[in-house]
Amino acid sequence: MKRFNLLAVLLVVALFLSACGNTATPAPAPQQPAQQPAQPTEKPAQPAPAAGKRPQVCLVMKSLANEFFKVMAEATEKWAKSDNTFDLTMVGMNSETDIDTQINAVENCITKGVDMIVLAPADSVGLVPSVKKALAAGTTVVNFDVMLDQKALGEAGLKDFLFVGPDNAEGAKLAGDALAKKLGPGGKVIIIEGNPGADNATQRKNGFMQSVKDGKLELLDSVTAHWETEEANTVMTNLLTKHPDVQGVMAANDSMALGIIKALDAAGKSGQVQVVAFDNIPAVQPLLKDGKLLASIDQFGPEMAKNAIQTGFKMLGGEELTGWIKTPLKLITINEAQ
């Protein structure tokens, strides 16, 4: 009987020790991921391209009928081929007012899943929703040449969105001041504006207006020709009838200056009416040398898209860039003409 009791006691002790052992060693907790997913923000993180995959870059320009963007496209394509570290797709519009085509181009780039979109918006407000959509898809977006509208960006939750480009107001004032110096106080001038929906058109008009004020010029008229050569020719032809005493014209880009000078040639006033413009495209070099164009502003277009793409690669690499990266400007006169 005593032997039975002893065995029973030993059995109870063993069961007790076994239960204590299970309590002291809890089951392993579920393994946590090495890195928690980022919290949702208004500006999604910019993912780097997958290892071994060449970055895909989409360059969305304005009208390729504008020599400024044709030269830019050629220079950027040449650089991309020599660099040979990424794949480049370039798209543009048929005309400066063909905003829908540019929006569709951005949408196509998003659909293709490119790593980076580099955008010169034709409409500073109209392209903001497309930019927001691209960011939501995880695409890095670099705004260059023409600044997106700051109010529209703020309303879209994209405050302090990066811009890479020149100070268009400053550049226009350089050209406007050259005209004011040539004409002197009281000089009668006309401003031919760019597309009213584009920020650079607004800023260039602001710069010209400051020159009118500072130079004590008389502003006869200010109208748009939507950046287009032929439209500028028609507009200027009509303005010469309306204002036959005009002495100077401030053109918001060189493409329009070509149409303006064509109208002046037809009226026998080329060289008599002074013209200043903006872009310094190859087509105006002979006009600078002949004195038909007083001055233009070089904003170094062939380098501009390259700078924006290189900035985009910094962002893909993890750099958080906001604000304004200013690119250079230079006043070009007969002495600097190529």
C-alpha cells in the first residue's frame, strides 16, 4: 500500500513539473516584418527602380512645333544615349494650346508604370490633377520650365512641390530693360503675351510690365498670340494698323518674335520698331545680327531637361527636394549672337 502511495505521489509531482515547464516557456509570437510599411501621406514615397531594371523616364514637353522644344528634345536624346543608364521616352504637343494631348501623354506615362515623369506643363493649373495621380501611383514627378500653379498645388495637397527652371519675370525684365534703354522714357511699346494658362507667360508679362514702369514707357497694348508664330504675325499686322506709332515690341518668346518681325518686314518697319524676345533659339540668331531683333533671353534650353532628369534621379535615390531650383538666364544681343 505504501509502495502504491509513493508511486502516486511521484506521478503527481511529475505532472506538476511538466505543467510548470509549459507555463514558463510561452509559444513564439508571430514574426514582425523587418520594416513597417510607410504611413499614408499626401506625397507618396518615391520608390527606386527594381534591382537590375533600367529606370524608365518620360519627358513631357510642350509644342514640338516650337524650336525651343525641338532643340531641347534633340539635346536630351543625345545625352540620354551617351549616358546609357536609363530608357527615355519623349512626347510633345502639336500646338501650344493642345492641352488635352499633354494630359493624355502624362496619363499614358502613368499607365506604362514609368519611374519618372519630367513635365513642362502647357497649362499650370490643368496639369495639377495629372501630377497628383502620378504621385499616387508612386511615380517621381519633376516640374520644369513652366511652374505649376502654387494655389492649385496647395489645394491638391502638394505644397512646396519642386520646380526646376528659370525666373521668367527676371528674364523678361532683362529684355524689357534693354528695350527701355534703347527707346528712352516715353517710348511707345506693345507686349505680345504667351498662353494665358501658363505660369511662365504670366511671369514674363509681369517682368515686361516692370520694365515699362521703371523705364517710363508708354504701353499701347498687351495681347496674347499663344506662343505661336503665325498667330503673332496676324496679331502684329492688326496692331500696326491700330497703333502705327509703335516703337517697340516685347515678345514673350522667340517663336512669336519671328511672326512679329515678319509683319514688320511686310509693313516696311523692320529695324525701325525694336523687338525683344525670350528663348534665344537658333532661328533668331540671324535676326540679332541684322538688327531686326534687339535682344533675346537665353534660358539654356538644351540643358534644362537634362538638369531636371538628373534632379529626378536624386529624388529616386531618396533625396527629398522641394521649393525652387533656379536655372540660369542670360541677355543675348548682337554682340553675343552665334
